[in-house]
Amino acid sequence: MFDILCEFDLEEFALQDVHAHEQRPQARFPENNAIRDAIRKALQELRELNLIEFLGGARCWKL
């Protein structure tokens, strides 16, 4: 997931920006029927690693 975030030109991004790229992890894990949940979990893990910060309102910031 972090590789997708690194491709964003902006430091701040919205959850909908990430969802716009969900076909990539879906192609990698075709049996995963809950890809949006997996994306949300991955973002939470990146937050715990201090790689992103949640700003509220479904917005995030790359650190």
C-alpha cells in the first residue's frame, strides 16, 4: 500500500484517492472480497509506523 501512496504527488490525500487505486491490490489478491477493509487496515498499520497521519474527514498526510 505504501508504494501506491508514494506515487501520489501531494503530501495530503483522501481515502477516496486510495480507493481509486484499489484495482492494484485487488489484482494481487483476487480472492480478497473485502479489499477496502484491507486497504483501511493497511493505512492503520502505516499510521502506527508513523508513516502517515490521519487528519480526520477521511484525509491523511504522508510523513
